[in-house]
Amino acid sequence: MKSELVILISEAMVVYFLVLWAHSLRDRFGLAHFYALMGGITAVMSWVTDAGVTVQVSGITFMVGSTVFYTSLLLGVFAVYIFDGPRATRIAISTVAGVSAMVPLIALTLHLQTKVMGSNPLAYVPIPSFRINAASVATTVADLIFLAIAWEFLGKTRFNRLWLRAFITLLGVMWLDVLLFATGAFLGNPDYVNIMKGTLLSRFIIAVFACPFLYLYLNWQNSKKGNPIENRPVLAILKEVAEIRMELNLAQKEIRLRQEAERRNEELIGELQRTLSEVKTLRGCLPICSHCKKIRDDQGYWQQIETYMRDHIDAEFSHSICPDCAKKLYPNLVRRKSKK
């Protein structure tokens, strides 16, 4: 019995450390390897859970699948949500849920294949239960979404100290998992209440054991430059979906506005080009008479300056007289106006 407990604790410590270590490498390698590890652990968890591998300690039953592997998935999602945000968390949740759904389908396919081939049943591949696996997948998704919501909610209460916030969130997720999974998988079973009680107690012990790993990792990452714990809205993991859709709609509107602006610019450029093509310009040296101010055109004809300008710039002239010329030509008129 003691050796089984030592092995269980050792397995849990190794897997917990492996998940958190893989997440800590995200700044160097990204999160692809982390998602792959989460998917692999999910597959192992499903197989071990279907196989019914358990350890008995002082009358308390510890399921290896939940004690070691499911708890490590919670720690992984915990870390990726806190430090990488809702989008990365949704990828992690999708990975866990997708693999959880695929593993029993693969096991069922293998059993059908051996049956068709007439081979002996695969004793080392447990036959999946549709009810149990459906409850497991649905519960897993609900648990991981609840984890994000509970974490943000506790951050706005007096339980916002890091170690207490982490423990309550972790324990709440584990107990929610018991309530949802046991109800979905074993409701109507005579042992339903006993299964519920025993699992709630074992999950409490697991939470007490796993919380130090989570707290130390969160505290370490939070102390690193560029990895602060961000306070998000309580429903951030759900609101993010609506925000992404809104951003896409805004982007589409922006594209349409830019296309319309480009079309208007093209029309304006066309109008300017047409206007410029109609404008007559004067270039070069213009011969002008020093006495009468007539201009000689390209054909050698002398024209009044107003006639020449009207023909070349499409402008009309109206005659007036400047003050200096008025004084020379009409001195009396100027004096009378100045006296008035």
C-alpha cells in the first residue's frame, strides 16, 4: 500500500512539473509544444480512467486518471489562462476536449476491427462507455471555463491573495468536476451518493497537494519581467469570443471604407487630370513690345496682351485704371474725389 502511494505521489509530481515546465518555455518556443503535451496527457488520462486504475489509501479511493493527469491539465490551463489570456486558453480547452472525444472513438474502432477480423478482444484497450465519456468531455469543458471565471471573480473579493485565490479556484473546479461528472455518469446508480462523497474527499486532498505546485509557479512567473498577472473581466473567456467577432466586423467595415475612399480618390485624380488637360499654360520667353505692350505669338502676329492671354489661359479681362495712371490722365477727377 505504501509503495503504491509513493508511486502515485511521484507520478503526480513528475507530470505536474512537466506541464508547468513546458508552459514556462513559451517565451522561447511558443505554445505549440505545450498544446501537444496537453493533448498527450489527455489521451493517457482517458485511457487510464477507462481502465479503472485506482489506488486505495486509508479507505479513500484515488483514481489515477484524475489524481495525476486531470489535475495536471487543470494546472496547465490555469497557467495558460493567467499568463497568456483567453485566446490561448480556448486553444488549450479545445485540445483537451477534442482528444477526450477522440480517444474513446479510437478505442471503439479498434475493438470493432478485432471483432470483424475474428481476433481475440483487446484486453489492454478498455471498452469505452458512451455515457461516461460524454459526461467526461462535457464536464471537462465546463470545468476549464469555470476555472477562468472563478479566478477572475475571486480577484475582486477579499480572497484575492495569490495562494488563497489559487487554492479556492482549484478546489472549486475539482468539486464542480465531481458534481457534474458523477451526476452525468452515475446518476441512478445505487452507489451514486457514495461515489460522490468519496470523490469529493479525494479531490480535496488532491487540491491541497497540488496547490503548492501551482502557487510556486504563479509566483515565479509573476515575478518575472513581462509576465504580470492581469486582472480581466469575470466573463473574459466568454466575452473574448464576442470581442473577436466585433473586431472582425470592424475590420470588414474599415476595409469597405478604405475601398470607397480609394474609389473616390481615383475619381478625383481623374477629374484633376481632365482639368489639367484643359488648362492652357504659358511657357518660355514671350516677345513683348516695350512701348505698346503687344505680344508676338508663334506665327509672328502682334496681339494686344489681353487678347493673347485670353486665348492661352481661357481668361476674360475687364478694363479699369490704376491709381497712378488715373493721376496722370485724369488729375482733376482725382482731386475732386480726394476732396470728398
